[in-house]
Amino acid sequence: MIMDIKTMIKGAVISAVAFSGMVACTANYLEINSNPYGVTDDEMQRDGYAVRAALVGMSNGVISPDVNTAQFTECLLGGTQGGYFADGKDVSGWPNTISNYNPTDDWTNVFMKSSHFIPVIYSNYRMLRQVTDDPVILAVGEIIKVAAMHRITDAYGPIPYSKIGENGEINVPYDSQEDVYKKMFEELNAAIEALTPNRTNNFSASADVVYGGNVEKWIKFANSLKLRLAMRVVYADKELAKEMAESAVKHEVGVMTSNDDNALFGAWGTNGNPVRFAVMYNMYSEGKHECITSGDSHAAADIICYMNGYNDPRRAFYFTRSEWTGYDYVGLRRGIVIPAAAIVHQYCGPVIETDDPACWMNAAEVAFLKAEAVAVFGFDMGTDARSAYEEGIRLSFEQYGASGYASYIADNTSVPSLYTDPAGSNSYSSVISEITIAWDEGATPEQKQERIITQKWIANWLLGNEAWADFRRTGYPRLIPATEAGNKSTDRTLTTTGARRIEYPDAEAVSNAENYHAAVSTLLGGSDNMSTRLWFDCKPDNPTYSR
């Protein structure tokens, strides 16, 4: 008898996270030769199960259901550098962190060396090719691979990609980030071409934990992902960006336009959403007091200052209430000397329920991508910038069930609030941004870009790695810089610029030495450090560098 797919998924995820307990882990992630695929070889060969197991396994490689892995990538890397989360554990627990720009290898190797990403993606894709020649199934696998791997190149820059082994072995030459992106466009185009004539030929819902086997929705996601990647490279290769963006929107199926199109993954184990579990690590308690916000990660001051200033109705859906008297919503500043838990626990945490899915991409983001493409670069998106911008806000309000959309988009006076730290030690006296909400057709392209990216950032809450990529690419949203004391690295530029990438795993300089050194010397200009700008991070007037 074939085991029910949901039961198998749940079992696989439980086994992945059972060891984690309630203490944040910074374990060695270099053991990629273990079996990370969630199922045994015998299970993979069961009639009808192999395709389901392989697709679910690949999906696990986008946002990992493993709690410790998700904590590193979503909370401690993308969450902090994207302006959504602030670390909540003081120096006695975390002396070396990404947000303090002095991380150890355990903090920076996860995307490239963890058994939960590249080995999971490629081994399951190899299995998929072995058990089926169905072009629909293989095309969906290709889309999932790009959805996962673009996050990895966005973290490091050049990575092994075109020559990577079938089991995810990465002891091979690195591709430049330009070549990685061009290859991903080829793969998305091929997948879209394969799926389009089969748009009504849905496959087994049990094999697809994202769209339930709906082929047309996979086409929309693939086109939307292509649009995201096109705008990522717009400053590095505008003509390529234009070609990819316009072809995505003008395709006969097109891009996401409704929240029903959102790419959501929710195949969790008993601990539920791994980001929720991670932020709840080490909840503070003393006597009869139990913390009601969060533990290892708190909501960042940046996003709460914007949403407080805008009186944003989505705050109640995003944040727990703070425990500071007189502050409904107040975030913890990122990149600081973190105070003791008795202080930190009072700042807001994120609202994430146990069964909440992880969002890979939403329709609101797609609308904002179109708005930027039109307003800043003059691409043909089949709409005007204002309509796309306001549609992005509307879709986000709808996604969270928030009211007040009409008055929100008409607000042309509200700006982000100043950051006053209730603890008194890490306030930021400067104005973060003077950008308002209401669309202004007479604004400069730069002002339009800031307005669009700011609202896109708010709508993409919890997609920290995407927010971090946008911040590096455009300089928006404007974020509160680290404090001088909070920058514990020797590179003082990071205080104001933030991390531009993360360093390669230490093991690469040993196990893949020739290829590693070639990549650093020829593709990164000789510097494997956090301040090295990636290929797409080349906006000539990026405001981050002028503050």
C-alpha cells in the first residue's frame, strides 16, 4: 500500500527537526553526504510515490522546513539584512552574528553547504528524471530548482551552477552570477514552453504541495519568477531585463494577478512553520512573567517605524504587541550591541501561526515589479505605473484581510516615524525616509522607485532574502544603519552599507580550492568579504553609498 503523501511529508519533516529542541543551533552544516532527502531509496521506488516524493523533496529546498536551517537563512540572514528581523540574543549567546558583521562559518555556510538545500534540490531532481519523462512534471521541477537556487546566488554571487553534480556535489568550477542568471532564464523559458501547451493537463494534487497540480498556476509562477529575476538584473543588463520582463508579462498565460496565484508551501511537521518555531526559541520568562512577543528574533525597528508612520492597518497582522508601556508597536534596532533578554523580550515579535505556509512569491510583489518596470525603466508591462502600484497595495491588504486600503493609498503626508528606543540606548535621531504613500505622477523616477520599493517591501513581509536583494539593488527601502559599536567587524563601511553578500564557506578554500580561488580572483575581484558588491548590485547612484 502506498503511504498517504501528507503522512510521508509530515514524517520526513519531523525527522528533520526532532533534534533541534528549544535552543538555537549553530551546528556544522558541511556533512552533505548524509541522506537528506526525507525518504529512503525503497520508498522512492514504490509505484506512484517516486514522483510525489521527488517534487516534495525539491520544494523543501526553497524555504527549508528544517527549523535550524530556516533560522539561519530566513531570520538571521535575510530577516536582518532585509530590515524585517533583529537578533534577540545578547553577546553571551551570540558573540558572532551576521547583523554584527562578524559571523562565523556556521552562520554563513548554510545556503551553499547545508544538506537541506543543494543536495536536496539536485538529488530529488535527478530522481525525478529517472522515474518520469512527463514534460509537465520535469518542467515543474525546473521551476522549483530556479526558485531555490536564485536565493543562493543572491547570497554569495558566483556559485557552482551549470556544472553542479547530479547529487548536488559542488566541487566544480563556479559560474559568474551573470552566467547563473542567464542559465536560469533559459531554464524558466524552457519550462514555460513545455507547460504552455499542457496548461489544462493538471497532474496529481498529492504530488504538488504548492498548487495542487494546477499547471496554469505553475506557468504564472514561472513567468512571475522570470519577472522578479529580470528586475534583479536591470542595472547590470537592461536589455536582457527588458526582454525577460516583457516576455513574462505578455505571455498568453501571464503572471500572477490574484492572491489565489500566490506560491505557498505549507508541508510542515508537528512543529509547524519553521520560521515561527525559530523566532520562538528561548522565550524569556521570569517568575510569573511569560514573554508574549518572541525569543531569538524580534521585529526590526525599520519596518515598524515605516508602518507606524503610515498608520498601516496591516501592523496587527504582522506584529505582536510590545510589552513596553506606552508603545503598541516598537521594533528592536538591528546591528547593535544587543541588550540582555530582560530588556529585549519587550519588543514586538512577528505574528506567525503554527500552520501558516511559507510564501515563495505573492501577487502583490508582481504588481510592484510591473510598477517599477514602467515608472523607472519604461518597459511595456501592459499597464501604467500608478495602476500597478496601487494594485500591489490592494492585493497586500486583501492578502492579510486588512481594511482601509482606499484611505491608505490617498495619504500624501505621512512619512516613517523616528525611532525612539524605549530602552534609551539605541535610538536613531535621523529621518529614515521622507517618502509618502500616495502616488505622485510628477515625482522623479528615483522618487517613484523609492515609493514602489518601500511598499513592495512592506507587502513582502517575511521574505527577507528578497528584501535584502532589493535593498542592495536599489538602495530602498532606506534602512536604519548599524551602530558603530554594533559593527564588530574590521570593515567600517558595513556600518552604513550593510552586508552586500556573505562569505563562501570555509571548506570551499580546502575541498574545492582551485575553483574557489579562481572564483574569488576573477569573479569577485579578489575579495571574498561581506562588502563585495555582486554583479546585480551596480546601480550608479545607489543612495546607500551617499549616506
